[in-house]
Amino acid sequence: MESTQRPTPETNAAWATWPYAGPGVHANFARKLERERDEAREENEAMREAIKDIYYLTEGCADGAPDASAHDKLCNEIADKLQPFIKP
């Protein structure tokens, strides 16, 4: 499987202006990237927790019977869409 890498213009720019000739980036730039990564991880975890909460509130609302209310059917549709994001 071939991996597609996203462009990294900020890294390229930092590397191009860094006086060191080897492959690397300035420590301040690396720290900035690390902070952004950690913030994204925290945000991702918060979203995952919200998804879990919504999933467990909506999962199993209706038994699939033809006479289920529109609300119950909607709850089940929501739970079905969220289920792949629930970690065991």
C-alpha cells in the first residue's frame, strides 16, 4: 500500500532558512509542531468522548419494529453512524 504524504510548506520554509546544512528543523519550530500535535490529540480525545456519550444515549432506542417512532429510528441511525468510532 502506497502512503500519500501531505505537503509540509512550513517545515520546508524553516529548513530552507536554517543555517545548518543537514536535514533537520529548528528546535523552536519542532516545539511548535509538537504543541499543535498535542492540542489536536486532546481535541480528538474530547470529540471521541462526546461521540461515546451520544452513542450510548441513542443506541438501542428502537427495536427496529415498523411502528417505531421517527425519533427512535433517528436515534438508531445516529448510533449506527457513530458505532465505528467507539473503541472497545
